Amino acid sequence: MALPKRPGIDRFLKMVGVSLVIHIALVVFLNFNPWPMIIKVRPTAYTVTLMPVSIPEPEISKTPLPPVPKEEKIKPVEKVKPIEKPKKDDIIEKVKKKERDKESLKRLQEALDEVRKKAALDEIRKRVARKEREEERSTAILSAKTLLEMESKWNQYYSLIWAKVKGAWTIPENLLKEKEMVDLEAIIVLIIERDGKIQKFWFEKKSGNALYDQSAMRAIKKADPLPPIPKELSEDTLEIGIRFFPD
């Protein structure tokens, strides 16, 4: 079997050979020197450094190894369980459980129905309360409107009564010249029937001057009967007070 060539070793041998040839040539040259003087020559020392030569390793062909066959695990044979027949107690328990489930479902349904009924009743109550509030608001608006209309009608009626009484009132001439007349004031209360007839009257307040009070009383008697009570005022009799004071 032929060994592989090593280029590094051959190069090293060549260098060694060349070095020997040079040394031999120098020795021969010195021995045949024709000069008469004997010259002592010291041989030149050469230092040779040996370099490490890397020897390449032979290539090993990487051939994949055949896979090792895995050992097949033998599955244990499962034991066939014998078919167990349902016991009588188990069947009875299952039937009872179904009945209990039905009963629970029924109770839940009843509870949901109660909740729905309660919610419906609450909604009805809220609607009724809203309707009542709206009716109360409407009634209040109507009442306020009615009161305003009644007040307006009453003011008109009182203006008619005062106009008739004032037309029948005559202040004595001797009182018109007195300065104290400015402070005189008398109030007479009247009860008027529906047709305007004065049922009765009296002094609520006297002025303190007999002539002034008599003139006010004569004016009431002269104005009787007064305008009838308006239909909008439902009273059968009406009590009013008339205040007499000089303009």
C-alpha cells in the first residue's frame, strides 16, 4: 500500500541538503587558498529554526450509519370489562332525580312569572301615578284659569254695583266746605240676592260724622235693587262691602 506524499518533509530535506553543500564548498575554498598568510577563520555559525510541519489528517468519509431499529413496544392487552346491568336502585334514583329537576324547573318558572307580574303591576302603577299627576296639573291649570275668570267677572260686577251706588250718592253741600271731610270714611255691608235686591245692610264702619253716614245710607237705599248676580257666580246670595270716601 503506497504511503501518502508529505510535501513538508521533502521541503525540509531539500533545505538540509542545500545547507550541507554550502558548508562543503566553503571548506574546500578555504583549503585551496593561495595566500601566504595563514588566516584563522572562524566558521560562521548558522542557526536553523525547525518549523513545525502540520501534517493533514486523512479525510474520513462521513457515511451515515444505518438507523437503529426501534424496539416496538408491545401494548398490553386491555381487559374487556364485563357489561354491568343497571341496578334497580340506580334506575329509581335516576327517575327521582328527573322528577326533582322537573319540580325545580317548575318552581323557577313560577318565580319568573311572579317577577313578570310584579314588574307589570309596577309599570301600571307608574302609569296611573303619571296620569294622576297630569290630571292634577290640568285641574290646577283649569282651577287657576277659572279663578282668574271668576275674579275678572267679580271685578266687573263690583264695578257695576259701585257705579249705581255712586250715582245715587249725594254729599251735603255744607260738608263739602269742611276740611275735615277729607278724612271721612264709612263702610256699609250689603247682602244681595240673585235678582239684585238688597236683603239687608249695616255699617261695618262709621265715619264719625252723622250727616256723612246718613248720605251713604240714603245712597244704598236709592240704588236698590242692584244689578243681578252673574250666572258665573253660583251663589244665591252675595255679601259685599262698599267703602264711602270723598274723591
